[in-house]
Amino acid sequence: MNQSSLELANQINITYSNIHHKEEEIVMLKQEITQLKKKLFNTCEHEWERDWDDRSCHSSWLCKHCKLYRNPNYN
């Protein structure tokens, strides 16, 4: 393999490694969001209102302050 090919192969490996690290970061950030939503759900003084636009199988009640679902399992 010539020098140019070795450099390209190395760059590909570095890029795959960067992708892997960013995917791990995304997973950690999603976990952080989940924890923050749990705290928010427990601290907000909810005022529930019907979400008429909701077409999913999730709860159709949202808090008008924090925008979380009334059922905490869907947040």
C-alpha cells in the first residue's frame, strides 16, 4: 500500500472513531434529558390541558407550563 492509501485508511479509521465517540455522547445526553424531565415533572406545579393535536398513543394531556405529558412514563 502506498503512502497516500495509508493516509486515507488512517483518516477513515479516525473518522469512525469520532463517530463512535459522538454516538456515546448522544446516549449520555439523552440519559441526562431523561433525568432532567423526571426532576421537572416532580417540581412543576402542573396545569394539565388537553392536547387535541396529539395523534399518538401517548397521553393526550400536557402541562401548559413544562409541556410534559401527564403520564410520567411518556416523558
